Amino acid sequence: MSSRYVGKPIPRVEDARLLTGKGRYVEDLRAPGMAHSVVLRAPVAYGRITELDIADALEMPGVLAIFTGRDLDRLGCHPMICPAAHDGSDGTPFKSPTRDLLARDVVRFAGDPVAFIVAETEAQALDAMEAIVADYEELPVCTDPEQSDDLAVLWEEGDATAVDAAFAAAARTVSIEQHTDRVSVSPLETRSALGFHQDGRYELHTQSQGVHFLRKMVAGTLGIAPESLRTVTADVGGSFGIKITNYPEHSLVLLAAREVGRPVRWVSSRSEAFLTDAYGRGQASRAEIALDADGKILALRAETVGDMGAYASALGVSVLTKGFTKTLGHVYDIPVLHARVKAVYTNAAPTDAYRGAGKPEAQYLVERLIDKASRETGLGPVEFRRRNVVPPQKMPYSAANGFIYDSAHFEAAMDDGLKAADWDGFAARRAQSEARGLKRGIGIGLYLHLTGGSAEEKSEVRLEENGDILILTGVQASGQGHETAFAQLVADKLEIDMDRIRVVEGDTAQIATGGGTGGSSSLPIAGVTIMKASDVLLDRLKERAAEHLETAVVDLEYGEGAFRVVGTDRRVSLTELAALTPAEERDALCGLAESDHEVQTVPHGAYIAEVEVDPDTGFVSLERMTGADDLGRRLNPLIAEGQIHGGMAQAIGQALFERTVYDPETGQLLSGSFMDYQLPRAADLPAFDLLATDRPTDINILGMKGAGEIASIGVPAAVVNAVSDALGLTDIDQPLTPERVWAYIRG
């Protein structure tokens, strides 16, 4: 492959549009006769609906319709499902409460939808909502997963017998308890939806990470064939996992459009987002390792309780079970392991996939345990890790839970990170901080990711009538820069200018199928498939070029956007081939390829955090943040670093600031606004020092590994380990708010 574009820090082509107000978001859309809708939500976290009177509200000015749970059967609606649901490892059936589009008799969290109001204007809909009389009989609530006895599924992986034997023979054991609190994902663009219906066909415009998955989920709730629903996603202002799934409002705008005979739009307020968006994380865990006399790991066992929230969201259970256990083996040579996961229900908004989807929780737990062991053994954080990381000569490595690491250089990445962070010079910096009355600490966070996502990808690369190239792909950007990245790949492959390439995503009417974006999979899945489709296109065009040039296919060579007869000046360009092709044959000017390759890659690396702690206030200042990441082969270093920067910011927020709080008695959300829930600001973050430790993978033809979730996986432990080092305390936990740190200092 030539490298005119691949490997170059090409500025994102979509930014010119997005930064000048020319983006196309759901709230930018208008339709003739469009009605507006709002949702009446339960004010209690758990209770029976004892009264729901909409009579006065129906008479309010501008009101077109009001729907409640009593209407669902009449309207032909079905409950929402959890497609990732699975039985327990012992065969016990998965348990899930019924999740209707609107609560029928019982509400299970504060924010559960009770009525859907449609009016001429949003203001009129809000006025009508205030006129609805609703009353509830409150029931006892539970918002703490550790206190919940409402079990969804029990999941175990590994060899418990072998682990018990290793612990019995161990010279030393080390244990730790850690929490990964619920995280309010808070993308810049709140959720919204615009629904159409005409002649038995539906059309939904909404944010998503994959229109085909969403279409299937929404169609099921309406009792219609997926083919009768067109689902469209244009620009998305951030997702990070929570817009993969369907929500009641997706289905409600469609059935409302059908019933009132007009397009219907719904837009979430920020308050609704805090109440009802799927949350990320939410686990309380304990882990323990067995060590021999030399500090080598003999076994690992872990137990975790995962918070499903009030209902089983689309992917929520798989995040807590299979997602959590997938990378529990971490970067360390652990002979045997065993994990036990309890996924339980609470009276809170559901949880689902969030950047990393179980891997950040697992890697944080193990890496904090490793750091504690490094101190208890006296080996220190570097030497203990060096003794236990999987060495390169063991590649490909089969982890104790069965996952294969095709190639990785964990120790080399750690050493690169340590050098870049000036680990050896830390003592002098600590002394300077101590002279100012501050505590300084440094911490390591090694990580790996086993990328995944859905392999249901079918990409198409098409030569258009004017000679330009159209890429159709089933993944979906929500800020990742697909329009640039995929164009770079194909521009290099076809040796043409990038501005001749257009990328289309997010429309079930144009794209046959696709698994969407998730699991850091855009390049390992869609990128590879697009390249294969480009090869198919070139083969087809080569036959047409041979026919036009009256020569054999074997006598043609391709380069710089044209086919040439070898040894002559006879040539035909892509543009000329497009013009020469009759309209009725133009559909043949395309290459189509399905994902049929190994999609799991193993990006990995090391993060090193350096902090100062004010012992009088407990305030943690993140002074330095260094990262050494192996992404295989970087398509666009600018985009790659942008992805890492964003993940680092989110991970730092999780480690230091973000805390979701529910009132334990009433189940009311107490952290329901940005006055109560702190996201990291620019002033909270240092300049990030990142370096590439890339080694291409042989798993795919691009040599590329995933990137989107790596920082969210590796950074939290690095930050907490640094604060642990500063305080001289091992048993601390995120989020390290000033109040919590101040309390740790005072014992």
C-alpha cells in the first residue's frame, strides 16, 4: 500500500462542516406539520400507579394525543427486550422484569416513562403534562447493588478448583476491594428522535451507533417487520456506548406519528438525560492473587456485583458478565483464574455499554491489586510488574480464561512509558513538592484491550457516474472521524485524491447491513472490509478496462487512478470508465465485501500519572500524564491521539471527580445536574504526553488495532495508583474527590 495518506496526520474533513454550523443533527431537522412530544416520568423510584387521569390534559390547547400504558395493547406494542440476555453459567434462566414502552402498573426508577404527550408545540405539551393527575403507592427501594437480592444472572468463568489449589500452596496472598461507580455518560448532544409514518411504512431519525441494530430493536416493540422501518442517523454529538441501544422514545415517536398522522419529534432535556440515559459502569468488586516466594503470580480470583439498574438494557448484562471477565487476565502471566459475577437489579436507571464495556472495570480492579501486591512484597511497582507480565516469547499467548493475545510487548511498552515519564527523576520532584507542604505520587496503569464489536459488516465501494468514489459502510461515527479515516484508506488504495471520496453511513435504505460501531472495531472490522471491497471493485473495473483497451486483463497495470497497458501509453482512467459505462450497467461498478476475518486485536500499553495532593484540603492535582500505546499501525495519528485524549479525559473524570449518588431511602437521584455531578474541565487536565509504541498485528491486512477505548481502560488505575503512592495508603478507591482524600489522610 502506498502512503500518500495512510499514516499521515490529515486534518479531519468533516470538521469544516461541523465547526461552521453545517452539521445535520436530529434537532436540525424540520418537517411540515411536525408535532412535539414530552414524557411524563415517574417521580418515585419504585411504586404502584394508583391514579393516572389524563382527561383534563387532553382538553389543553394544542394537545393532539396522550398515550399511557393502558393504550399499549390497543396500539399493538410489545415490551423492550434484552438481546444480550443469557442464562447463568449453571443453566439458571436469565431473569428480567418486563420493560414496557410506558409503565402499566408499576414504576421501577425515578424517571420511568408513564405518559407520552403530543401537541402542536413543545410548550403546549409541557403545559398538558402538568395537568395530568398521577399518584403512586411507594414501595421500598434499593439503589445499592451490594444490598440487592433481585438477581438477574449469576455468571462464573475459570477453574475454581485449580485456583483454590494454587491459593492453598501460595507463599502469600493479597486482596483488595474496589468500586467503579455509576458514570453519567453526558454526551454533548442529548438524545432525540423524529418519527414519520405513511402508508404502513415508518421512518426514524435519531442518534445511534448502528442503524440496523436499532431498527431491529425498535421494530420488535411495534410488532412490525424491520424492513418496514427506515432508520437514519446523520451526525452524532457523542455517544460512548449509550446510543447503541434503543429507548422507549424511539418507538413512541413512531407510534405517535402513526396515530396523529403527522411527524412527531422528541428532544431530551439535560435533566431527563441524567435521569434516563443508560449509565456506565456500576460494580463493586473484590479480587485476590496468590503469589509464590519470588513474587510470581500463581492464581487470581475475583468476585463482582454489577448494577443492571431497573431493567435489562440491550447490552447491559453482557457488559457485567462477559465484558468484565474478558480481560480479567490482563497483561500478566496468570496460570489460572476464576471469576464470579452477580448481575442484580436496582431502582435506578439501567446501565449499558460505556467506553470499554466491562474492560475498564476489570483492568482497574486487577491493576490496583497488582499495585498493592507490589508494595506488600517490597518489590515495588516496576519490578513486580516486570516479573509478571507476559513475555513476548510466549506470543501467541492463551490467557487463563481462553482468550488469545496474538502479539504484544507489554514490558517494552511499560519501559517506553517509564522513560517518557522520567520515572527515575521522580524522587527529585517529590522532594520539591514536600518542600511546599504537598504530597506527590506516581503511578503506573498497564492495560490491554481485546477489541470486538459486531462482525455483521458488509461494506461497498462504488465508482460513481462522475468518477468519484462512494463508500457505504454499516458502522456509525459519533465523533471518531470516519469520513476522513475511511477516505484515507481508499484514496491510498486507488491512488486518487481524498476529495474524490465520499463516505455514507447511518441509513438502512442505502446500506444493506452492518453491526454498527462498538468495541474499538471501526478499523479492524469496517476498515478491513472496505479494503477488501476496494479490491473487488478494482478487479471488476480491470475487466472493463481490458475490454475498452482491447487487451488481456493480465496485460494491465493499475496506478494513479487509471489502468494502463503494460509497456505502452494506452490508458483509461476511473473517470473515463465511469463515463463509458451505460446507465443500466452502472450497478456493476461496485465492490462488495463482508467481514469474514478475525476481528479481535490486542492494543495495549502503559499510562503513568503523577499527582500532587494538598493534605489540608484533600485536593488532587494531576501534574503529569504520560501514555505509551501500541495501536499496531496508525491510519491517522491526529485522529488516534484525539481518540486517546478524549478517553483520558473521561477516565480522569471517573478516577477523580464523577460520582453518581442516589438517596438510599427514596431512590431519588441527587447528582442530577452539572451543579452536582462534576465532569473534568480543561483546567483539571495537564498536557498529555503520548508516544507510539506500535507494532503492526498480523491479524488483519491493515496491521491496525483498535484505539477508541484504550485510555478509558488504562488510565483510572494509573491515577488512583499515583494518589495511593502520594498518600502512602493502598486501600483507597475512586473517585478521589477532595472530601474522600481528606478523610483518607485523617484515617
